[in-house]
Amino acid sequence: MPAAAALGLTVTLLTDQPDAHRRACAKRPELPPPDVVACDVRDFREVVSRTDRLGRPDAVFTNSDHLQVQAALAADYFGLPGKDWRAALRAKDKAQLRRSLAGTGADTVRSAELGPHDDPAGPALRGLPFPCVLKPREGVAGEDVVLVGDAGELAARCREIRARRPGAALVVEEYLEGPLRTLETLGDGHALHALATFRTDLSPLPHFIEERLTLLPGPPLPHATDALRQLRALGVGFGACHTEYVVQGDRARVVEVNYRAIGDQCDLALADALGIPLFEHILRTHLGERLPGRLGIRADGRVRVEYVCADRGGTLTTAPSASETEHDGVRLVYRPLRATGETHPLHRTNRDYLGVLRATGTDQGRIDRAVEEFLAAQRWEIMSWA
């Protein structure tokens, strides 16, 4: 929204949660309020129909994991620049992602898709090695992603996930062991820029909760060439994309492709560190503008993003409020993600985040010290349920 305001754009927001968005926009009175319009945004036909009644737009854009295909189809319907809906589908559908990478020869990860009623002991999984990773085919935020060690555990976890997600398809794939990295890219359909790489620190297995992201120095960005090759094989090359991969020797083994900007406030930290109008660039691509040949990315920017995670279910009774400080060349921004008094179960996903601390500067040592000192000085307390 600030980027749209900076570009002088008038924004119409289609959403299936209009009241929540109106409340959120009211908290930012310095920004021009968007026209919030109720719409079943998960149905591309409703998006096209509602947009057509409002009048032909100059661009169709979403940063939602769930709505990339719908936005791509709507943009194509109105003859506007946008992502290829096929590439958006390949990225969202984790089973299709695996089939597409294997089918193009870009990379092969042994995997199988389980329909809502398929037997996890059936022939589809024959020969798949253990341990393996079980995940929803179209999941987000690490929800219900778990490492399983044998056939019995696989069957038990399938039952648990299906109880929470009736009718959901699942994917079982070989476990890619190695350091986890991300590649952040931005393209205009012609040029595809590799912006940055993060190192991702995860929680202990069997769950995959992101606890810390650290921007790696570049250029050159490690393994970017191999990761870009696989993205091109998927048809990814327009707008922002956040790709996660595991490093195995000199190879980048893609874990998942999120065809939108990196989230959980890493995008805000990244824009600060790169020193470019990142969000304006993203919107300009959807307006049909070509990106500059050189984006002017600064090479000395450093970032650490730290997530404070709940370790138990219960009521959050003590937590720090939002803050923003700058000292010794380090900018620290803390934002709570859960208010005191809220009661939640333990999800074992990114939904357990209590708050996020993002630190930017040019000296990694100073950044690390500032983060450690901030975390040591704060208290987060949860009253567990009886």
C-alpha cells in the first residue's frame, strides 16, 4: 500500500474479508484508503466478473500464496501483464512442482501424491525411502509439514492431518538433507534478477519451523545459477518470487517455490538492506514497465530476522510492545504478532510466532550482538492450560 501510494496509484482491494481489511486500513490514516470490495477471491470467475463490473484496471496484483493463479488468470483475461497461470499453479501445487521439475529434467525428487482417500501403504509410495517428508499439497506456513521415519508413522500422521484437513491432498517426498537457503528474485518477463539469498535456521525435527533468517553476502549469490535454471524450467520469471532450496554439494535442490515476495517481515528487512524501492519495482512490473538493467543493489547490506516462538499452548500474559531503535549502525524493529491475553494451542508451525525482530545494518557482528541483547532483555510468558 505505501508503494502504491508512492506511485500515485488508486487501489481497489478485492477480498473475502472486507471488514478486517477496512479495520486494518483505518490504522494507517497517512495512506490513501483503498476501495474495499467484497468478493470470493478464491474463485477466478468471481474475480474476473467483479473486476469487469468495476471497470478495466491498469494492473492486477496479489502477494497472497493462495491467490496467484486467480490473479494471473484475471490479468490474462483483461490483457494485462502478469504471471503465467500455469507457472503459478506449478508453484502452488507441490505435487505438480515435483512432476514439472522431473519432466523438464531440471531435478528429480522422489515423491508421491495421496488423494484424500488414498492409502499411505498403497502402491503409490512403493520404493519411497524413509525418512520422508509429509506435507499438504497446497499448504503454507509450514502447517502439517512433518518428517516421518517409517510406514507406521506415515500412516499415523496422515490420519492426523486428514482429521484437521478433510478432503485435502497430501504429498510424500524424499527428505532432502542439507543447509536450507532461499533465493529472492524479481523479473519483468524478460530479465530475471537474483536479488538476495538468506540462510534459514529451522527448529529441531520432525517439524520445520523457521526460527531465524540471515542474509548472505553477495554478489555472487551461492547456488543462484542452479536455482534460476530450475525456476526457468517452471516458467517462473515475472514479479517477485521466494524460492527455498537445500544445498547438496554444488547443487540447489528446490524444496518449494512461493510465487510472491518473501514474507514474515523479511521483505521489509530486505528492502532496507538492498537500498532499492523493492515494492515499487514489484508493482511496476505488473503495470507493464520493464525493470532497469541494473537495480542498484547495495552489496554491504546485512540482515538478521529472528522469530520468537511459543513453546507451549496457553495464554500470552507478558510480552514486549512494538519498538524501533537505531544504535551503533544497527536498526532494530520489533513487531508483536500475538497480543497479550490471546490464547492459542501449540501449532508447531509459523503460527506459533509471538513476535518478529528484524535487524539491518552493514556489520554482521554488530547485528548479531544487538539481536542477542534485545532478546535477553525481553520477556515472553505463556500461562499453560491445566
